[in-house]
Amino acid sequence: MSLYGLIAAFAEPDALVHAASAMRDKGYRRMDAFSPFEIRELEAILAIRPTRLPWAVLAGGIAGLVLTYALILYSVEIDYPLNVGGRPLHSWPPFVVIAFEAGILGAALAGFVGVLWANGLPRYHHPAFNAETFSYARGGKFYLLVETADPRFRKGVTRGQLTRLGAETVEEVEA
Amino acid sequence: MARTAAVGRAPPVLRGRHDFPEISGRIAGVVLNGRLPRYFWAAFFLCFVLVLVLFYSITYLVAIGVGKLGIDMPVVWGTMISNFVWWIGIGHAGTLISAVLLLLRQPWRASINRFAEAMTLFAVAMAGLFPILHLGRPWFFYWLLPLPNTHMHWPQWRSPLVWDFAAIATYAIVSLLFWFMGLLPDLAMLRDRAKTRGAQLFYGILAMGWRGSARHWARYRVVYYLMAALATPLVVSVHSIVSLDFTFAITPGYHSTIFPPYFVAGALLSGFAMVLTIAIPLRWAFSVEDLITLRHMDNAAKLMIASGLIVAYGYASEAFFAWYSGEAWERTMMVQRAVGPYSTLFWIMLACNVGVLQLLWLRRVRLNMPALFAIAVIVNIGMWIERYVIVVSGPSRDFLPSAWGDQSLTWLDFGILFGSIGTFFALIFLFVRILPAITIFEVEELAEETGRVA
């Protein structure tokens, strides 16, 4: 069993934010934080890049809209043109209604699948779950994980730094 | 100065002081301890009896045919259509609370959005039954889809029925995705709190390994807001399309441009009435009056009166345009609505949706739970009657007086209506038993933001 990293538990969201920014100042980069609800400050501290998922949602929406409209157009113009009293085959106003709904559906599906895909979920096993102190919810704790892959990682030193930053517990996490 | 006084008078969104384990423990405890009061199961049993009534009625309807309903020439649209419009409308308040109030950053949505979304899902599930049952040959409903088949036919894209199918299906799927996405963090919380192996596996599999990573939260928030932004135009489009089912016919009383906005407002009115119908017993039964506070009840009641006024405007403008159009048929239809065969229902509808509703102007009534609950139930009834009156009064007083006629209601109409109501509440009971009815992570976030953490 190799070591994956050190996980430190904090009682308060503010303590986690403070510790994360202090560790970043010390040069640590391979870090992750876990919290029962989103803490907005962590985004800048952990240098999380803005997600490109909105583009996926846009693409999904356009795909749903265009494909559905194309299907309708194909059916009324090419596959089964039906002349009813000389009315235009391409009567777009009703088609827009269906294409709009399909566009929303495509965008929502792209967003849902995209966020799971980008987050690597479903993933039922992750080293963080190996930590005995790590319980996502039970104690309402806030966790900072420093990975061994970080070039600055030294087990003893890092543990000391985390403890000095007010961690309630610091635990070694097996990979 | 006056403004702060007014703000000070409004009850707070969360009452008392909390800490995180306490919030998650209390909400999750309802699900995980499984010790629900006896009256919960008694009420569930009553609903379950109605589920059986629904199954029986549907079987009967499919076996014998739609002639067993009260519908009769020339009024061939009946309770199946009014049930459909009523249920789909009820769903809309859930989306409004979860999506629109999220985009408007209204903090009070946090403790009620979960069950409001569940309400949406179950209401849409109920609504989806009725157009299919109304088809007469419900086993051919898939003909509405553009599927390759030996008939080589396509759906009629220009028909509102096909738009309806697209709108309802999209609404159901998007509501489900949005709901499940909101559930993910709470499912992970239940997984970590579960004591039994079965519960750990159940919630663990559903939670998909969510671990609350900061990187995950960042993407999650962006997409969650985008889904809300998608749901907002969707919800408006769904009920507008439902109203187009009516307005595309030239039948007097159906053919009106006021219908889309008027239907959407009616949807919100009945939806908020249903939110209150569920929330008032829920907060009492599970003693979560400090999480679902009087502020929520007060705000929902205010939204009811706001949408109710738009509905009243809709009634007025419907009557005005019937007169202003100068068309004899439109005018006759409107007069017949008030004095004809369905006039009793029409006046009951006005009394419920316009009359009784005005009591909500009084703050004392809004903060009195039994009174508010009674008004919510009355508005629910009034809104069902409204849909029924719209559906039947047009065709019953068509262009030719020689073709006038009415329809009756049979036991089958009531069997399916009350069966669907029972099924809806049975699903709500199961939901409260299996999933957290209050969004844990958003309430914790709210407690943190409003400084109510002990």
C-alpha cells in the first residue's frame, strides 16, 4: 500500500480556507478540499480553472435544436411531402415549438452528463474514502487533502504544518 | 428607516441557532431511523387505497373504452383533459421555486425546493397519464414519436398534440435531471450517515461516489445554475403549449390569445396552493418548523395572491374579449358559462380562486397555518373546477344551437381523479420516507451565510 496523501480535518469552513491558502503560500499545489457544501473562496486558492461545461451545454442545446428541426424538415420536404390545399410544406412556426423543446432537452442532457463526466463520476472508490476520519457528512467537518505527488510533500513536515494550521486530525491516506 | 422596520417584521428564513451535524442529522434521521409516526402510515394507507382505485379505474377504462367516462358528443373533452391541465400546472410551482428563485438568489427557497421539485416530478407523472388515457387506444401513444415503422407515417408536426408530447416529455426529463443533481450531495450525506449495510449500498450507489471535492463543487454550481436557467423558459413554454391545445381550435371559449399567460399564472396559483398543502402538514409532522419557517409560508401565500390576481385578470379579459370581439358565438358562450348548465361550477370557481383568495391580503391569515391550509385546499379545488369549466363550456355551447349538449360525470371520472390524487400523495409519502425532504447542503450553506451556526 502506497501513501496517497495526508488529509486534515477542520471544524470550521473558515479554518479550512485559511489552511488551504497558507499551504498554497508554502508552495503546495496538489491539494484538494472536501466540504459538505460549496465554499466559494477555495476556487481561487486551489487555482480551479473556470469550467468549460457551459460550452458543452450550448453545444447540446444547438445539437438538439438543429437535429430535430432537420428531422422535421426531412420528413415534410423529402420523405413524405403532403400537399394540403397548396399550403407551404415548410411551415416553420409549429416546427420551432418542437425544436425549442428538443434544444432545451439537449442542453440539459449535455449539462448533466457533462458535469458527471468532468467530475469523473460515478466513481465508487477514491483514496479519500480510505481515511478513517473522512466522513463527508457526519461531523460536518471540512477536509484538506495534500497529495504525495506534490513536489513539496514531506510526510513529517507537511503533517506538522497542517497541525500548526489548526487541523483537528491529520491522517495518512492509503492509495 | 421604514424599510428596515418592514424587513424586521418579516419572520426570519431560519429560526434559532444550528450546527452542521445537527441539521444533517435531523433531516437525515427522518429517512435513516425509519421511525415514522403511526398517523404517517395511516395516511399512506389511505392514499394506497386510492392507488388501487386508480389501477382499477384505468383497467376498466382501457378494457371498456372512453365511453364509460362522462364525455358525450359534442363535449368530447372532459375530466381527462382538465385533470391533465390541473396536474401539469401543479408541477410548475416546483420548478419556479427551484429554478427561478435560485436564479433570483432568494435564500428562502433552500428548505422547500427539494420537496417542491419532488412535487413537480410526481405531478408531471400524473399529468402524463391523462392524455394517453384520453386517446381511447392508449397502446398506440408511441405513434406520437417519430419512430421508423411499417406504416411509414410521420407524426403530424403541426398538431398541438405532438408539441404537447414534446413539451411534457422534455419537462419530465429535465425536472428529473435537475432534481437528481440537487440530490447528489444529500445522497452522499445519507450514505455516510447510514448505519445498515442495505442503506449504505442503496444511498452509496445513488450518490455515485460524490465526495464534496472543491473541484467538483465548482463545476456542479455552474451546471446547476445553467440547468435552472434552462428550466425557466421551459416551464413557461410547457404550460403555454398546453394552452395551445385549446387555442388552436376555433371553438368559442378556446380560441383566445390570452390563454398562454393566463394558463401559466393559473399553473403557479395551483402549484403554490399545492406547495402549501404539502408543506404545512410536513413541517408539523416532522417538527421542522425552524427550517421551514413562517417566512416560507408567508412568501408562498404572497406568490399565490400575486399569481391569483393575474388569473383574475385572465377571467376578466376573457369575458371582455368575448364581448369586444362582437361575435355572437363568443358572447353567447360567455353568457352560457355564467348561466348555462355549468354555471354552478363557474361561480364556485370564481368564489374559490378570486373570492377566498383575497383573505391572503391579511397578514394574520397568512401566518395562521390552519387557515392557510384551508385556503390552499380551496384554491386547489377551485383551480380544478376552472380547468373543467374551460374544457367543457366551449364545446357544449358551439356555433350551432342545434348542436348544443352537455356531458355528465360518472364514477369513472371521479375514480381516476381521486385515484391520481391518492397516487400523487402516496408518492410524496414514499419520497419523504426514502429521500431527504429538505435540501441538507443548501440549508447548511444558508445557516453559514446567515450566521446561524452555533
